[in-house]
Amino acid sequence: MTRPGTGPAWTADELMEVNAARALAGARTCFVGIGLPSTAANLARRTANPGLVLVYESGAIGARPSRLPLSIGDGELADTADAVVSVPELFNYWLQPGRIDVGFLGAAQLDRHANINTTLVRTAHGRPDLRLPGAGGAPEIAAHCGEVLVVLRHTRRGLVPALDFVTSIGHGAGPGSRTRLGLPGRGPTAVITDLGILRPAPDTAELTLTDVHPGATPAQARAATGWDLRTAPVVRTTPEPTAAELAALRALKAGGAA
């Protein structure tokens, strides 16, 4: 992606990661998924929300890694954490009673009600199903965090009309589903992609395009979605990444501080 007249300025992935980090402004605590969610959460702590407390499934609370962790078991998470607790304590005491503000998750597939598949993808022509890493703590995170953010690349393979497997509940079949299932958290409030931001409509809980990133259009987002994507009456354009945000992101990916 380029800025007209000035040459390359940022990539589509950088737009996604910067906007995902911005979505954490004001949060106190974040239960961090690995991969893109971890990039966004660690960038947020360097930019939009320096006081953000990062919580990882391995039991690290208040982790401050100097580089992107390789997994939830990366030793630097424990080395830099305020506390390291057992996994049962993390889930039973911290997560399930609602003590964590935001859960940040990725997805292999996402449907129009922000339900998540990270378990398997059906294949055609008699091929074996594609097995994925699976649930981990994502179903509990999606159920019990105050709200959930999701980040993934915007493709028809990722944003699908029907999941091949429901790993984690978003808004179920629509309004009222979470209440009927006894899920206390608000569920997904935003899905950040490399084209824009989708949010659930208040009346239907169906994901609706509310923002596009610089250089992207609503038509591009609709074409890259596996269902008939609705758009807000006014689709905003997200602010361009700042030089400070890009420097912090690139330094983070390079393994150091900005």
C-alpha cells in the first residue's frame, strides 16, 4: 500500500496492526492470544496504552516482553511479568469472574456473527480436513472477558458465511444468544482486518463495515467477504499511522524497543 506521491509508507498488515493496537486504548487488562493479537497488544503498550496489563494463557500477568513472544510459553513472558500464576488460577480466579477487560483473539474463520473457528477447515475433493491449532483458552476468553477484539486478514476464506467448526462463540445466532448460553461478557465488539474495521450492528449483532483503512474502499471489503457485508450509513476512514506508531511496530518486529 502506498501514499500517493510519496512512495511506500506502510503495508496493509501494518495498518491492521496499528489499528488493532489503537483499539486497546483505555483498557486496563488484556488477555492476549498469540500471533497477530500479541503483536497488537504489545504495540498498544508501546503507543496507545502504556499502562496496559498483558495477560497470557501460560499464567504470566503484567508481562513486558522486549520482543514479540514466540508462544505463550516463551520464557521472557515469565521473566518480565509482575506475577506468574498457575493456569487453573488464571482461569478460575482471574478470567471466569470477569476480572479481565479485553480478550484479543485471532481466527482462521469468522462468520457474520463473529463466531470463531480455530479447529479445522473442511477441504474439497476428498482431501483430509485441514487441522488447526484448536481451541486453547479461546472459548473461555470469548465467554468471560468484558469484551473481545478479533484481528485477521480480510479474505473470503477467512470471513465465511458458515463456519466449518465453531470453536469460540461470538454472538451465536444473533441477539440474545449469549444471554441464553449464559455467557457473561459482551462478546466481540470489533473485528480489525487489513482493509478496515467491522462492528456488530446493535439490532442484529451482524458484523457491519464501519471503517476502512487509508487506500481501501467499502467495495474492496465487500468483495473480500464471504457473505453480503453490510456497511454503516457513513463509513469512516481510519487515521493514517503516525511515524511513532510505525517506528514502534517495526522495532517490535525487529526484536527491540523503538
